[in-house]
Amino acid sequence: MHKFNPAHLDRLMSEERQNELSPEKLLREAGLKQGQVFADIGSGPGFFTIPAARIIGPMGLAFAVDTQEEMLLDLRDRRNPPDNVILMKSEEYELPIADYEADFTLLAFVLHVTPDKGRLLSQIMRVMKPGATLLVLDWAKKAEEKGPPLEERISDKEARGFVEDAGFDVVQLSPLNQSLYRIIARRPA
């Protein structure tokens, strides 16, 4: 499993990607609201963190969590994050967030690169409040020029299985476009 190479992180923040994904619209549609605590697991340079911080506003809190220091430094030094963003360096399976802290957790393009998916999802379950939302975005299992190689991708059905096995209730599984899918799940109340 490869991790994203930080040398290419400008690709993650490109205008083309903004247009393709519309992060603010995507987060609002999944239920992110003003005043919530948002956890972006595998935040990279803040593609979703910064729009989330705008949605939740100054009364909310956005945790940008990443295993790669370079991603967090880029977010801090080049992206001018709002004051409600907290940068957190994590280990692969150790999230530095308190139990029952997050109202909304995002796992964008991370599940397919995680060797022990159940272990990561159990950590995510731990940091989420009862009834909180989990949004998983990942690559459809098909060969394409962009994105990870086919053998590293997991299908939407496989991803749903990992999410359900971790104890989440899946609310929606749908294609986002021809290359990507979305899972919206809840931590049981």
C-alpha cells in the first residue's frame, strides 16, 4: 500500500479537483452543520478541512489529522487555515482525539491505503459521539489513468462491509461520479 507522495500535494488542492469534488457542497449534503466538531482523518493539506471549518464556523472545531508531517506543515504554512482548525499528527492507528469528541468524521481516500481497516475504523468509532456521522469517500474498483492502481482499490461493497463490521450503520452508499463512491454511516446512538 502506498501513501500519497507529499511532493505531489499541490495536485490535492488543484482547481480541477475543487470542481470535480465540490468539498463544501459534499460535506453539507452529508450533514455537516454549524457548531459541530469535525475530524478529517488523513486530512492532507486541508482540501476538506478548510471548507469544513467554514461550514462549522467559529463555534465549531475542525481536527486536521494526518500521519505525514509534511501535509500538516503545508496546511499550516501555505493554506492559511481558520482559527477553528487544529492540526494533529497521528500514528497509523492512534488518533490523538478524545473519546466521543467528533460529531462528523471524514475518511477521504484513506480506507484503500490502510492495511488494517478494522483497526482504523474502531479508532474512528472511539472518537465519535453516539449518533455522529461518518463520511467515507474512495476510489471505485476499476482501472483508470488517475488515482491509485486497480490492485490497491477496494470496491464500494467491500468498503461498506468494513464500515458495518466496525459497528457503524450505513445510511447511504452511492457513486459520487464514475471514479468515486461515497458511504454515509452513523455511529449507533
